[in-house]
Amino acid sequence: MLSADETFASLTGAWRLMFGKADGLRMLDLSADGFWNSFFAIVVAAPALIVGWVGIANEIGDPNAFAGRLSMLLRLATVDIGSWVLPLIVLALVAPRVGIGGRFVHYVVASNWASAIIAWLMLPSALLRLFLPSSDEISGLVSLLLFALSMVLTWRMTNATIGKGPAVGTAVFAGMFVASLLVLFGLQALLGIDIPDGARG
């Protein structure tokens, strides 16, 4: 388990990368231990993610059955964690073939910590879902704006981390985004999760 100082330094480095500042990489531990330790970001993101899972589980699960909502929450957790980790495994397989093998560790470490920040950035949307109907216009607008902001920040992080120009960075960003969507929808179908459009955040 990482210390508070190590976690803060990693989050700060990722935050700088999300604003396009490549010096953020110097704040990240890019060693083998740092690579594996960066998955601790999932634990850092967990409280914010759980709020989102609870909100969706309350909307699409059986409101009168605690076991049903708990089962849905666990399935939603599986989908989100799978969408986080599985695309990175795919990237590990293709990175050497597309000329970014030397930046794979950099990207994974930065992406993990940036994903934790994004999870907390999306927290207002998840909180609104808990207290407002999914069809509420304010909730929908906040979700859309935060999602757009998260995409911009993730794109900038990817460009700064890959360090091979905007064309390559954008290609990696697009590829990882598509891979995440494929995993997301695939796991939802596999686990029998049907989320109405209004419940997506």
C-alpha cells in the first residue's frame, strides 16, 4: 500500500499531465514497482465510483430487494473495473507493434492515476443521480459537461505521456476510448445489465 505522500505525488503528477505538462512524468514512479503500485489508484477512486454504482443500482435494480440491488452494484463494479484494466492489457499486446512500447509503462502509470482523478471529477454527476431523477435536465447537463471535460483532460494526458506528437497521442487516445467502450458494452451484455439511456452518467 502506498503512503499518503506517494499517492499525493502521483496524483499531482497525473494532474499536471492532464493539463499537458510533460514534467508531470517526473513526479510518477515509472519503475516496475511503480507500475504495479499505480493500480492502487483503483482504491483511491473507489469511494467516488461506489456512489455512481449505488445511484445506477437504485435506478435499475429492484427497489424492494436489497439482494437484487447489491447484486447489481457488484456487477456494475465488475464492468467499471474491467473497463479500466482490460484495455490496458490490450495496449500491452499492441504497443510494441505500433511504436509506443517504450512509453507503455509511462502511459499505464499516468492513466491509472488520471483515471482516479476523473472518477472524483465525475462525483457531482453521481451525487445528482442519487437525489434527482435520471431524466432531470440539470443532472443530464452536468453529466455531459463533466464527461466532455474528462475527455479533454484524458486526451491531454495521453499526448503529454506518449510524447510522440498529437497525431500519435490522438490515435492512442481514440484507440483506448474505443477499447473501453467495447469492454463496457461487452461486460454489460455478459452480466445482463440493461442501463436505460437516462441512467447513463
